[in-house]
Amino acid sequence: MKAKHSKDESFIRILFMLLFAVVLNISISVVMLIGFLQWLIRMIRHDEIIRLKEFSSSLNEFNYQIGQFLTLNEEKKPFPFSDWPEPEMKGVSEAEFDADINNESTQKKESDNPGEKSNLQEMQNSELSSNASILDQDLTDDEQFDSMKESDS
């Protein structure tokens, strides 16, 4: 059974289709950028950012919804006229996701307290200074030993 649509509804639908076609092109570019970033991070750090994977998964679902709307397989308009799609996280356990979030919060806490970093740097600098003075003392002792050796001969 075919549903009849008025000319006004068809005209509004084609405007939404054009709008979502533009959004889809932009979104596909964002997906490609995320894919490149994930690859780059995997090459450098040998891991992945789970939150970025989750976002790209929901963005892919959004692209699918747009495709369904553009091909008249779905009457319901995609986001922002409906809820943002939930990601389908294949191969990522909830424990991995929680571990990634905990790791991010730990890194954030470390970067939020610059005083701790400066204290650590001060301790490292004092150790370096101490080691340098020990090396200087060793060189002085070696020079004295060499001069004593020369005077004996």
C-alpha cells in the first residue's frame, strides 16, 4: 500500500535531503580524519583511544541513518531531529573502556597540578647538579694524582 504525500511534503523532504547530503559529505570527511588519527596514534603509541573509537562508531551510525533517509528507506529524520545514535563498539569490552577513561583522568590530574611537575623537575635538576659536582671532584682528584705521579718520576 502506497502512502500519498502532498507536494508540500515532497518539497520539504527534498530540502531536508539536500541538507543531509551536505552533512553526510562533511561527516565522511570527519570519519576519514578520525581513521587517520587512530592509525597515527596506533603507530606512535601502539594503542588506541577508546573514546575516539566510540565517537567514530556513533558517527558511522549517524551516516547510516542519513543514508537510510536519503534513499527513502526511513521517514524519520536523523540527528538533530532525533537522538544521536548509540555507538556499536565491536571488540571493545566495558573493562577496556573503563581502563581508558581512568588512564585519561590520571593523565589529566597530572597535568592539572603544575606544582607537582615543577617539584619533580627541581629534584631532577638537583640530582644532576650533585652528579656534576661529583664528576668535577673526580676530575680534580685525577689531576692531583697525575701531578703527584709526575713529581715522583
